[in-house]
Amino acid sequence: MSGEIRVWVNGRLVEPDTPALAALDHGVTVGDGVFETVKIEHGRTFALRRHHERLLRSAAGLGLPDIDLDLLGEGIAAVLEGTDIDLGRLRYSVTGGAGPLGSDRLPSAPTYIVLAGPQPRPPDSGAVVVVPWTRNERSAVAGLKTTSYAENVIALEYAQQRGGVEAVFANTRGELCECTGSNIFVVRAGEVLTPPVEAGLLPGITRGLTIEWAGVSGIPVQETALPLRVLDEADEVFITSTTKDILAVHAVDGRALPGDRPVTTRLQQVFRENAAGNPDP
């Protein structure tokens, strides 16, 4: 296989630049599909079971046919075989398969796609930028990880043009919601707060583990509706994602946050220790 990224589609390994999807695949024409991104560290996946469970929930919410996890497992094994990725991402997608040019579906076998490749390590901290668009907490796909990511592309570009590593969305009620590919937490007067699922966010795997492991370590996290202005009042802010774990935020919309981040630092330590002891929690 040439290049850094390995690709498997519907039962076979293919070159990254080799055509492997039908032009009428519903994932291509209308973004009718679901996916997961899993961290690879030292050639080993992290929290794969939880990602599988969320994939199944997303597929059910989108109305896709039952997913064959055994077939996906074959694809995952194929792209990881013989590799020694120090840090990377595994991405697997399931689309609605062949479809018409419109949004209606045809009875069709799903398309399975599995990718794996290396990626650079995240920075020690990053800035975030609040974007002028909102998440719709009443959307038909709220809380589902679908392949329709165009609004995330636009929002992330907006943030990056302003020096951010992530974009922050409010929901239609003006509450803090999430980022394009991360969940967000704030620390105020020593208390760790994060928006609830009902705010319209995608419940991240790293978000869930952070909340669980923090609680066990005596640092409770309160899931509660938060006005967007909480970002102006926070002592600490951090984001969580599969590829970033827990990433400290050093600025929000240009407002610098204190360099001393005792709660964030402690939670980063807790996460590292628990993750090292259990690759599939």
C-alpha cells in the first residue's frame, strides 16, 4: 500500500487514490451515513467498544440498516495489520449505499469504509473562537455522528482564520453547546461544568470518560445548561475529543485565560492514568 493512509472499502484494501465508491452512493450525494473516529496509539485502538456502540446509535437514529460489526472488524484489522502507528486515527464509516440523486432512499446494502493513518500530536493548549452560527438542539440528527459535516468545515475555518484550534457553537436557546469535533468544559470557582446532551451536542467518547473518571477521582462534573456568557466568567476552559484527549484552552475569542490551570491539569493526569491502564474502557 502506498502513502501513509490505508484504505479498506467493502471487503478489500485499496490504494488511497483509487476510485472505490459508486458515484450514486448516498453518502456521496446527500451525506447519508454515520462514522466514528478512534485514536490509535502505539498501533493500538482506544475505546473501540464505546465507539462501536455510538455508531450503532447513530445508525439507528438515521434509519440505516443494521450494521455488520464483524465486517467492520475485518476492515479495522486489515488497515492496522503490519502498521506501527505511534499516534493516529482510525476512521470508519457506513453509508446508505446506492441511492437516487435526491434524499429518498433505495433498498440497498450499506457501504463500509475504514481508514487509518498517522497524525501529529496536539499542542499543549489552544485558543477557541465562538462562531456566529448555532447548533439546533431540535434537529433530526442532534446527537448523531453523521457524515454531513459541511457546517463544521465552515465553522472550523472561521475559527482558524482567527487563531483558534476549535470553533464553539451555542444552541438556538443561546446556551453553550459544543465545538465542531470536541466537547467543551468550563471551571468556575473550582466547579467543573459542561453542557448536557439536551443542549444538542454530540456526546463524545472522551467527554463521557472524562466525566466518569473525574467523578471516581473526587472531581465531580456537573452537566447543566449554561449560558454562552459562562465563557467570559470561566477560570479555566478545556475541550475533549478523541484526537486531543483533554486539551487546555488558553484563550476564548482573544480573552486570555490564566496560565495556571490546576483543575484541567489534574483531569489530564487522571485521564492519562486511566487510559494507560485500560485501552478499551
